[in-house]
Amino acid sequence: MAKKLVYFFGGPKTDGRSDMKDLLGGKGANLAEMARIGLPVPPGFTITTEVCSAYYENDKQYPKGLKKEVESAISRVEKIAGKRFGDPKDPLLLSCRSGARVSMPGMMETVLNIGLNDDSVAGLIEKTGNERFAYDSYRRFVAMYGGVVLGIKPDTEKDPDPFDHLISQLRAEKGARLDTDLGAEDLKNLAARYKDLVFRKTGRQFPSDPEEQLWGAVSAVFESWNIDRAKEYRKHNGYPEDWGTAVNVQAMVFGNMGRNSATGVAFTRDPATGENYFYGEYLINAQGEDVVAGIRTPAPINHQKPLPEGVETTLEDELPELYRELAGYRLTLERHYRDMQDLEFTIQEGKLWMLQCRNGKRTSQAALKIAMDLVREGLISPKEAVSRIQPQQLVQILLPYFDVNSPDYKRRQVLATGLAASPGAAVGTVVFSATDADKLAAELDENGWPKKVILVREETSPEDIRGMFAAQGILTARGGMTSHAAVVARGMGRVCVAGAAKISVNYEKELFTTADGETVRVGDWISLDGTKGEVIKGKLQTAQVDVNADPNFAEFMDFVSGFKKIKVRTNADTPRDSLVARGYQAEGIGLCRTEHMFFEEDRIDHIRAMILAEDVEGRKAALDRLLPMQRSDFYEIFKAMNGLPVTIRTLDPPLHEFLPHSDRDIEELAHKFNLSYAKVKNRVDALKEQNPMLGLRGCRLGILYPEITHMQARAVFEAAAKAAADGVPVEPEIMIPLVGHEKEFILQKAIVDKAAADVSEEKGVKIKYMVGTMIELPRAALQADNIARAGAQFFSFGTNDLTQTTYGLSRDDSGSFLGAYTDLKIWQNDPFVTLDQDGVGQLIKLGVEKGRGVAPKLKVGICGEHGGDPASVMFCCLNGFDYVSCSPHRVPLARLAAAQAAILAEGEKGGGKKSPARRAAPKAQKKPATGRKKAPAKPAARKPALKKPGGRKAAPKKAAAQKAAALRGAAKKAPAKKPGRAAATSRKPAAKRPAAKKPAQAKRAAPKRAAAGKARAAGRRGPR
């Protein structure tokens, strides 16, 4: 039996359902589902994603049988609608929309009013008696088809759309402020001007054959899967390129037929804040693109929030019965899908039609509140809530805000106000094009950080997507809360102020002016308050969010604690960072970089004196002056961690990083130390290395200069003894860096043990401690058994340097080609952002296996930047690690990633610790034990018959199914028994965790360009 290529929806029989998103796309599957549960959906049909694959595979030729199935489906639509497609007397008009399996708002194409021509527009007038409506629909169709199918676009992103330019000219001629002020004759004239534009641009007449129009639109939708903005959106969100899009063809319903017609977009809850009220906007006498494109600023559908300035009525006022019907569908859909829904609707002459529902894009703050409210309402379980929040969303929740109590905020000059479309605080320099935003944000400022920009547009279009990703915030002069700018900004966690109607944007002069006559030019600084909708002149200072004051965050993290099994520590070098991490419930310090304590002004000279000393005694004298400073720092860190383990790495970077390099700075240092310029310069030159990353650093420093290791170890143990005397429990772990040979470790461990014994005897206190190593060289992983046999009690994998030494590249210099490598799919991800599980990961697994083969109680952790990457955290969870360690503000992200890994590992078995938070939500426990929807059964029509596009992989399963399969494979490979932890920790052995095959990749985290850039600017490498 031939594969089914077209699925019908609407009317008495619907072919598809909501669990067929892989085949029908999200839009098609949900249209089918809405029809199945009895909502009023205009009839139509979905051409499957497999046709998209076949289209690309077969040189953009459609598979055999598609045309016949489409003709059959159109006949079914005609029968239900009582009209015929192509009939000049009473035409059935169609819409053609894209529909990927995940929501990609505005990224692909849509064509409305297909089937209109000079004959059928006359028939439409005769049938409806509404000449203005007919020509309004006709001019819209010509413009949309001309842009989408025929490719008539602006020459540059700062030029107006050619069709928009013509309507602007006509409005100026007629003295009309809005499109709705134009009459029937005006719109008839406009349609003619549009067709003339098509002829001038393409050299041929606008197509009048309805069948040609339809297939042109279908092809354009399939083509839009691979346009630049769609590819950029997929790349940013980590969506595979081989998914393809479905095409949805549907009978048109019209919101532009007069005052009793309307169109709108609504969310079942507020997508900006998560508040539980019906949130939406509408336009009377309009078509749907008017709302989402921001062509007109819509009005709220109800009075649940104060109305914007100049707005007096709502949908609830103008069409109360239809509003109540819509509000009923809101409740039906949210309960059915058990999540906040994004709805599109049209009212045609008093009849309500539902055109779309999907899980709504929301801010991170809203996502958290909605998930927690749904738990309290009994719609989802705590496990589902934990699984629904993406780890990266927690990072967005922690983004700064404007401190309303600060002096600069109180003195702020508000240039304009708009709609608070996406909350938060954004500060940056103004740019007026997506290209400029992307280019400027890739540059570094004077401090080595990526430059911050605010993208200002009249209204955004999908083509602006790259600039929106690059910008700190987005400001538009037009558009509402459901416009493209607002929806996309919320989804990507960007601040957005939309519809600031009192600013006038001039792309040609690259400036905007305010109602008060203030001019803001390209390069000027502004601040956006996305929570209040304010546009503020200049740079405001921001403050850090206190998430623990949010009961939703606290309760959610209690849920997380109830599921996660691996410990999450922090990388912290100061007491302040330690306290911040404790506030985020870090379970210890996995990396304290002692060299960071030396760069303070009162300390740098002592370390320089040590470097410039000519003998051991001189070095020891300088180190003796540093010892009390280090001891004080360690003591404060021990107090901050209050008994949690603290891993302290001995000095790691090469010594030249502590010395100046310019002639002027060398001369100043020589003068300060009463040395000759030549002597200092000779020492600087002697320490220069061709490749410092592979030179005299790490344990090699401690072996050549054992007094350095001795001073640091002594400072640690003296601080530990003082803390213990003050009643503060301590658990120091001394970590020797860059070990590649067991003898290196033996030599350094002997120094540490001697310092511990000396301090214990002097202070009369026994100090419990551990000595381990940072595995950051391939040889260390290969020789892990010998290193463990030499007495290492823990391994901490330094994946930043392990990645560098495995790949043979420098992360500071790789930026020149990393982008090309990921674009060419040589590397799927930046290996410094997401752990390379096939290469570096194999070394790590080997190191763990060999180390624990000798020392079964070996503690294992990871402390590179990968410790804050969700996919890398999952890898560690699956491979029996005891902990991961990351920067303080990424601790919540890592904890959530660890909990999600544990949930996936449990699969359908359920389980996990029963936290107090879980007990607090008894209603949710009525749901299945796993708290997750079962993966839907694949419809028969999904059996592979069509070939996929050339060179592409077969379309992947759903993400959850992928991860579960990876986990099942990992479980099969699990060792018979996993050893417990080191005796020195005085803890029970850890439960067995399976070793992993390659787990599914989580969404790519944002690159750490900022940290690396700042470190370079300071004249030293970023954290290792």
C-alpha cells in the first residue's frame, strides 16, 4: 500500500492527531487535534514532512501520487465549505502555512487568500456585497505571493519592503493614517500597482491560475525550510536540519469583512510573567498577519490588565458573546494539553474560528511560574515540572535587573514608553540593522567583553533573527505584545520593549527621535526596562536577582533536589563567590584557583618578588609574606562553605603571567624593586615560552620550585586548623594540576603530606584532608591507574585543557575557524562549550575505569567550564561521577541538568527520592509515576518509504525518545558493580550509576566568549 502523503482535518472526519508532530508538524497535528475534540476549525489538509524530505531528495520534484491526494483533499474541503476552488463566481480561497514539528514563529513562510484573480475578485464582490473586503484580500494576496513565492524583497535590510512602500505612498496621497482608512477604490488601485510592481521586477504577469498559485505557495513553504533565518533559528536552538516542515492548506476565513470581523492571538496565561489570566490581542477588520507582523498595534482582548494609552475598548466589550466562547476554548485547550497554549483565532461576520494552538513561547520567569502553578493545580507532576524547564532558562532567570533604589535609576531620563513585551534589563549601544547587531556583538570592548547592543527597528521581521540573537535587547516602534518581536524575544530570553509609538525610526540617517524632540543616534547608549516598557537614555547600573526570594524558584529547586543524584559544586576563588554559590545550594567547591588570589594589588608584588628572586631563600622570603594572605582567604572560604568539601588547586599558570611585558611597565617594576631594567627584562625574557599552555606550569612549577607548593599547602592546613578551632568543620582537598606521570604526583603529594604533618603537630589538631589530581592531559587519562596507585584519592577532570590537548588546539585562537567547522558539521558543537563525548569523553571514561580499577573508592568530578553545560552534566551523571563543578551562577543550571539526567535514567520505572516538595503536591501524584507522557506510538504512515534528502540522516525520533534510548544503551554497558567513595570522605558508598553510550545532545549553551575575552584582556588565560 502506498504511503499516505496528505492528512485531512476538519468536518466529520479527521485523519491526524496531536501525537503525530514528527509527520504532520506541530501546526498540522494540533489543527487535527482541535478538530477531533470539537473546536471550530476551518477544514483543510496537511502535506507531511516526509514530502519535504522527498522534495529535496528528488531535485525538488514531488513524489508520485501527491497531486492526486491533494486534489482529493481539496474536494473534501470544497464539500464542507460549499464553495469550489477556482470558481470565478463564488471562490473557495485557501491559506498555505508551514509547520515544523517544533514551534519556529515567523521563521518560515505563509501565503493567504490563494485563488484570487481579476475574475474571482469580481465573483467575491458579487457574493459578499463587500467590495472593500474583496480588494483588501486581493491586494494582500498579491503582496504576500509576490514576496514569498516570487521573491520580491527589499534590496537591503534598511530599505522598506517594496509592497509596503507602495501602500505608504497611497496612504500619503489619500491622507490616510491607517490601511483601514483606505476605501474600496483605493485598494483596487493598490492591487493594480502591486501587479505592476510584479511585472517590473519579474518580467511576467502575476499568475492568475489558482492551481499554479497553490503549488507555487506549497513549494515556497518547503523552500522556506532552508532560508537563512530558519537555518539560523534551528542552529541557535539545536534543532536538526533533516526534520523538514509540513505544509498546511486550509479554507480561508476572513477577519477583514467589517466591524463584526476580527483576528487575534491569545495565550492561555501571560507569556511574560506566567500569571494565570487570559492574555491576548486582537484587531477588528484585519487579517492575522496584521497582528503578528506589528503592522497595526492591536488592543487587548479583555480588561484583566490596564488598557494601553489611547485604547478604550476590548474584544470583550465589542463582541462579548464571541469573547466568552473564546474564553471557554482557552480552558478546554489548556486542560487538554496540560500546558500554556498560544492560540490564533479569526472572527468572520460573527462566527469564531480557531486557526492554531501550540505550546506557547514564554519567558524563563513565566516558564517557571507556569510549571509550578500547573503542579499546584494538579495538571502535571513535580517530575514533569522538572523535565519541562530547560537548564538554560534558569540562567536567564538569574539575569540582572535595574535596581529601583539606586541613584542612577531615580535620576533616569525616560525617552519613551512601550509595551513590556519581554521582561528584564538590557543596556547597550543602538544599532538599526540585524547585520550591524551581529557584527558589533562579535567584537570585544576595552575590557575584553563582547560589545552590548540594542537592536532598534520600526518593527522586526523574521529576517532580523540573527541580530535579535546577538542583541541584549530589542526596541520596536510598532507592534503589540503578540508581535513577532515580542514572541521571539520571549522565547530566546531577550529584553523587548515593543510598540513604542512615540519614537520615529529613520533607517537612512540611523537614528530615532522621540515625541519630545530627543534624538538617539547609532552608537548612543540606551537602557531598556522590559518589565516596565521604558526606554531610558544612557547606561543604567544593573543588580543581580535574588532568586531565593521567589517562592516558585525555591520550591522548584526543592523538586530538583528530590530527583538529582550527582553532587553539584562550584568553581570559586573568593569568599564572596563561595557565599553566592552557597545561596544557589552548591554542595562544595570543586575548583579553587589559588593563582587568582595573587592578582590583587597588595599581593602581585610579592609573587613578582618571588619570581625575581635569585635563590631559594629569596623565594621563600617572598612566599612567607604571601602565606598569611592565602591563609586568610582559605579560612574565609572554609567558613563560607561550613563543612562542605573544598578542592584547592596548587599554582597552575606559567610565571610569566604575573610579570609585565611592556618596556614602560618593566621599567616601573625595576624601579619599585630597586633592580636594574636589564635584570628584570632578562627575567621576563627568560620566562617567555613559545606555547605557555604546554610549558612550565602546573605541577612542573611545584617540582622545580617546591617551596611554592609547600607555602600553599601550609596556608591551607593552617586555615583548616584555625577554622576547626573556631568550630567550623572543614574538608580540604588538595589538587595537583597537570600531572602526566605518577612520579610528578608522588613528589608533590609528599610536600603536601609533610606540610599537613607539620601543621598538625604545631597546632595539636588532626586535619582530615585528601590529595588528588586534575586530569587534563591525555597521558594522565591513559595512565590513570598508575596515578591512582601512587595515592591519588580523587580525580577532577579539567576538561578545558583536556579538550585543548586532545584536539591540539588553543581555545584562545580557535575562534578564527570554529564557526566554519561547526557550519561544515566537522564538529557538531563548539568542543569548549559542550564536551566532545566521542573523543575527550572516551579519555575521561577510560581514566575513570582505570583509576577505579586500582582505587575502588576514588572520588571523581569535573571542574572545567563543561561542568555548567547540560549535555556535559548528563554525560557525567551517566558515567558514575560523584560531582560536577561550575561557576556560581550556573549552579542551578547544573543541578537541574543533573535532576533531568536522573529522571531520564529512571525511564518508565519512576522512583527517585521523595522530597518534601513532592509530598506537598499530592494532587500531582495521581499522575503516572514517571510524570512524563509516554512517547506516542508511531502511526503506520511513518514507515519509511520515501527517501530523505540527499546526504541527510534519517529524521531523528523525538528528543525524549532519543535520550531514553541512549540511557537504555548505557544501562546495558554498566559495570557489574560501582565502587563507593573514598574513605576520607566518611560517607557511604555511592549507588551504582551506569556508564554511558553517547547520550543525546542537549541544547547548545551560549559560548563563553566573554570569560575568555576578559582573561585575554587581563594578560592571562581564562580559567582552566
